[in-house]
Amino acid sequence: MSWHPTKRLEPEAAAEGDWRTTDRPPRVARLTPAPRPREAEPRRARPAPARPRLERLLVRTEDRLLLVRLDEVDWIEGDGNYVVLHGGGTAHRHRTTLAALGARLDPSRFARIHRSTLVNVDRVRELRPGGSGTYDVILRDGATLTLSRGYRRRFLALLEDAE
């Protein structure tokens, strides 16, 4: 039953001869008992369903769609709402954020080394100390990336566990 605001006389006012009106909905007797309040139970957060780790990405180019296998990717660069996948001497731009893509990648294969860089751990050849606690990450193809201080401890621990 829906209620539309219309003018009606209040029963008490009509009985006393007062002809003022009101916009309140009519009072309806409750037909069902009121629900009992729930006992104080702690709410348990449901875990989000685990999404499978990505093995490949469908990358849109100007005239076609490319299927890029992630084991062929050397490193990934963040560029705003896009990522640039570098590997095999080519670069492909894909519409997703670095954080969203990093969450779907296998953490034992790809590691964050900078706020805008993910690297394929299998492609790392050597680390060279840089200035102010940073490292230069040299990849097998000769590319040089920067390992920032904020990600250094986690990345070095990952490399030690991989041995």
C-alpha cells in the first residue's frame, strides 16, 4: 500500500470541531509482530572470492587485439590509468592501473620495485647499489630500473627466498 500526501482531518480534531488538516500518513495497525532485535553477534566479513592469477593479457592496439603472455613480459611501467608492458624489445599499452594489475599477478613472479614499476623476478640479472639506499636493477636484456628504498627490503627478501 502506498501513501500519497493528501489533506485529511485528524480524528481528534474532527471530534472537537477543529477543521485543521495534516500531511501525515494515516496510522495503520501493525498486522505482523515487530521483528525481534538481533542478539549482538560480531559481523564476520566474508572473504572476497579469490580471482585466478593472470597468465596473459588481451591488449588492444590500433587495428587488432594482441594476446600477451605474462611470462614474456620483462617489466611493467605504470602510466596513470594505463600500464606499459615491456618485453622482447616491444612495449604494449594496456588500460588498467598498476595497482589493479599487480593484485592479479603472481607475487612470486612479479614484484613491485618502485611506485610505478613491477618487474618479472626471473628477468633480473643483477643489482647495483645506487645512491641514497636505492639499487639499480639490471635485467637480462640490459634494461636498467630503479629499486626504491621503500620496496628494497621486500624485494631482496623475495630474491633470497627464490634461491
